[in-house]
Amino acid sequence: MKYLPLLWAQLFRKKARTILTVLSVVVAFLLFGLLEAVQMAFESGADSADAKRLLTIARYSIIEPLPMSYAPRLERVPGVVAVAWADWFGARYQNESNAFPVFAVDPARYLDMYPEFEIAPAQRDAFVKTRTGAVAGRRLAERYGWKVGQKLPIASEIHTRTDGSLDWEFDLVGIIDAEDPAVRGNTDMVLVNVAYFDEARQFGRGKTGWYIIRVADAEQARRIAAEIDQMFMNSPDETKTQPEKEFAVGFAKQIGDLGALVTRILIAVFFTILILTGNTMAQAIRERIPELAILKTVGFSDRAVTALVLGEALLLIAIGGALGMTAAVALMPSLNEATGGRFPPLYVAPTTWLLAAGLVAALGLAVGLPPALRVNWLRIVDGLAGHR
Amino acid sequence: MSALVEVRDVTKTYRRGGETIEVLHGIDLDIPRGDFVALMGPSGSGKTTLLNLIGGLDAPNSGSITVDGQRIERLSSGALARWRAANVGFVFQFYNLLPVLSAQKNVELPLLLTSLSAAERRRRAEIALTLVGLRDRARHKPKELSGGQEQRVAIARAIVSDPTLLVCDEPTGDLDRATAHEIMTLLSMLNRDHGKTIVMVTHDPKAAEYAQRRFELDKGLLV
């Protein structure tokens, strides 16, 4: 700690240059924080996936429905402890741009399957008991100003009612939420009671979109998945069963391999920062060779002076990194507000902070090591010659 | 007076391009404790090289240098750094203060290597600055000081860890006559009243007059 004032003074020897360099690092880490948050939001489904949950869809396409009659057969598979199902509703609210996921589900089975979704017990009870009931994610409800107890008019792009209309009306009986930000993104949806939906639709009765299956032992998940698919082999509705995480990752990749894209952008950004900051550090140290020789003259060892130069580089990157990440955190609320809940909630996760700390260390070392080694090898008499 | 510095048969060569230049040829020199020695000679005679060897800033190619019983040419780089911190104070022509630090912090620099508390470092730096007459300039940065004041700060830095030996390379080379006189008076006081052994390189015969003994070097030999 006693060297910190010396490091600080050396770092801000040329204030304008240091501030500009720090700003470039700030921008890099701000981008890092934001892009990681976007990536996490996209992958939140996979991150919050339960290893004990399997998803069963039609073998050749997720848009092909499966018979609801599969449910009791699935329940009888050894190792399966619960079965729920959901169907895609294809909803829009008021106009085309207000689109969000709506799933027709068996309320009790579905909410039991996803205990990470929080709902008030009375509202859960109302959802189970109300045939026209619906529950909505908190962010979605706030976005459209929905209140529990109101009618929820939703148009479907797929399912017509028996009268040929695409307009449906449900009773909003509850709000679902989640404390974990990674899970909260998955609550941006409306769940409607399948009992009413299935009875009131014109086509596709007795069918559902997919099954969610809970198994007793995650180790047995793949065996059970294979057994289920084997069970329906050569039937008119063959199945494809896979762990929920695998399904979520595959689904996210349909949008594009966001992880790879983010990684490539960040590599480009940090490579630029590495060159820029490395050049600045090298220049700053080159200008101070006689001063560093003086430190050695008065008794600082080669190692101590080397550590000072490395420390300076690390301090520079750490200041920029901390400011950039703090700026990313500060921007999150306004970004979340700007997306109006159309996007999973953005947040800077603890793992992102850890990654940022690792980046600070790696970048600091990469930037500081070349000039530090030069100083380490510097002969005092050569260094002092710059002052003669 | 016992010899504080014993230089025995020291040679020093440098390589410049493909050429080897012998700067010092078998130098022998004894400097007793409490002495004030001036090394004089034309440019390129090897006086600064000899000073650097005595101060442990460079190593001889052959021969030995013993300071206060310590064969310094045998010390490793780290041990030599510790030895310099404890035993030698340096004063240079161009002061070599760190421009980003105040006078006080510049003087405290060598004490950072000790286990002294911040308060004790500050106290000792204040004493050193008081000794050189710059107590009231402690918070000033080098660029806010005159050349003479900068050199006084450099001298305070050189004596703050109470070294036995002061090594001065052209301490008045960048100063006007009156300021040079002040600096030499200060160095004389440190030698006379505080028992510092001083080895000084100078071109200036006036500055050399303050020394108790003078040595002339020419082409790497003491003459």
C-alpha cells in the first residue's frame, strides 16, 4: 500500500494522456458488460434449465403437435415423477407489434414443474380452478398495465375458436415472477388454462405442443429420454426427447450463435485496447527511463521496479475496468426500461464481474509486461545516461 | 582515519558497437572514512565510471571494491540494491528528482524500502529537508523549485537514510556560481559536522577546492 501514492502519481504524470487511455478502457469494459448481459439474457433459458427436466417434442418438428393421450404413458415410464404439457398459442395483444409467448397449460402440473416461478398461493389456486384463467409474467403485466381481475383479450395467429374467430378472452387471475434475474426472463409470458383452450378451439383438440417431464435422477435422464422415444417409435407421432438445457441451447442457436458473435466482437475490442494501451504504457515508461534508473539507484531492486511498472499497468486497466463495469450496471435499468420488457431482463451477473476481473489481470499483464521487462533489464548507468 | 573505500586494481571496459573500450586501467584508491575527495579530469577520463563503481551502480571487469568492509563487486543485483539503499547517498548534476512527487515525497523515496511507518518516514524527511534549509518547501514539486533548491532536495534525499558515503556526480555542474557555493558549503557541512564521507566528481576547480583531497584521472589512470 505504501507504494500506491507513487504508482498513482506516476500514472497521472500526463493527465490528459492517462484520462484518454482510461476512457478507452472504460468503453471496452462498458461494451463487455453490456454484451455479456445480452448474451446472458439470451442464454438465461439454458442457464436456468433443470437437469431433471426433459422436453419431448414431435420428432421432426416442434410445430407438429403430440397427442395429449401420451401423458399417462409417459407417467408410467420408470424414473418419471411428473409430466406437464404446453401448447403454443401464437399471441398478439392489441396490434401486431405486441407479441409475446402464450402457452396453454395444465395450471397445477405446469406450475409444479417450474417451482422457480413464484406466484401467490391464492392466485395459483384461482388459476387452477378458473377454466378461463390466465397468469402473466410481472414485467409483461407492468408493460401493458394489466391488473389481476381484469379480462385479457388476446388474438391468436394459429388457433381459431369454434365460431371461427381468432379473438380469445381470458381472466387474469395471477402474476408470476422470479427473484433470480436469469429465471425472470422466462416469466415474460402468459399461461392460459388448457382445459378451456382445448375445449374452445376449432382444430387440434386433444393435442399439445410438447411435454415437460421431470425425472427422479438426473443421471438417468438420457436413458429415460431414449426409452420414451423408443416407446413411440413407428407410431404416427414419433417423439424427440432431450434434456431441457440442450433444448434451450438449441433453441437459442436458432437465432444465431450469439455467444460466438459476442466473443468475436469482444476479441476485436480488447485487441484494439491492448494495442492502444500497450503503446501508451510503452511510451510512458520510455519517457521515464532515467526516473526509473533513479529508483534503482536509491535502492529499489530490479524486481521492485518491475513490479511498480506492472502495478501501474494493472492500476490503469483496473480503473478503466471498474468504471466501465460500473457504467454498464448503471445503464441496465434504463436499457431494461427502453426495451419495455420485450427482451429478457438485462443484468450484470457475478460471473461477468469475475470475468471482468480476469480480463483486467490478463490485459494489465499483457500491457505491462513488455515495458516492465525492459525496466527489469535496464542497467542503471544506461538509464541515468538519459539525464546526462 | 581507516579506509572506508578501497579500490584495488580495478579495470572497466565497455563495448561500443564491435569495439571494446577500456575506461579504467588498474585503478588503486583508498578513501578514508570522513574524507571529502574530488575526482577531476577531462571528459572521458573515467571519473564518472569510477564514481559509479564506488557507488555500486556498475560492476568492474576485474579488481575489487571494498566499502566499509563489504566487497561490493561480489554482491548480487538484489543485494547490491539493498546495500546502496543502506550505505550510499547519490547526488547528480541534474538532480534526478521525480517530477510527479513533492520535495517531501522525493526525500522519502529511499525510506519506502524500509519498514518505517509513514509517520516516521515523514518525520525523517522533514529533518533532512530542515538540514538543507528547505523545510518550508516540502510540498513543492521540483518544477516549482529553483535549480539550487532542487539540488538541496536531492541532497536531502541522499542523506535521509543516514548513509556513510555520499557519491556526487558534478553536483554544481548545472548551477550558477553563487548557488554552487551554497551547495558546496552544504556538502562541506555534511562532511565536517555529520561525518559523511564524500566522493565527488567535478570539472569545476572552485568546487574541488571544498574537498580535502583531489585526484586527477586521465585516460583511465590516476595521475
